[in-house]
Amino acid sequence: MQQLHLFGSVVTDQLDPARSDVDAVVSFPPGLDLLTAANACSTCGTPRKNSSAGAWTW
């Protein structure tokens, strides 16, 4: 991934963890596409929510 831009409620005080989704725009460097990146991520394991930090970790 080259750049990740988040927008919508996730970057405002309107975020509702029970109902909000995450809106994102991702750009990849030349030669890397979404399918290749998704396949690479599948080898990283299962993402889990870190409840103390409120973030996802692998």
C-alpha cells in the first residue's frame, strides 16, 4: 500500500463503533493491485480487535 486515506465518520466525532463502517481510499504502487495485496494479507493471520486500544491488530 502506498497511501491510505480515511474519511467519513471514522475521522469525526460522529463515529459509532456499533454501527459505523470505515470509509477508505487506498492507492498502491505500480505493479501492485488490490488482489495481490489481499492475497499477501491473507498470509498475515486473522485480524483481531484490541479492545484496550480500539484498533485492529494482526
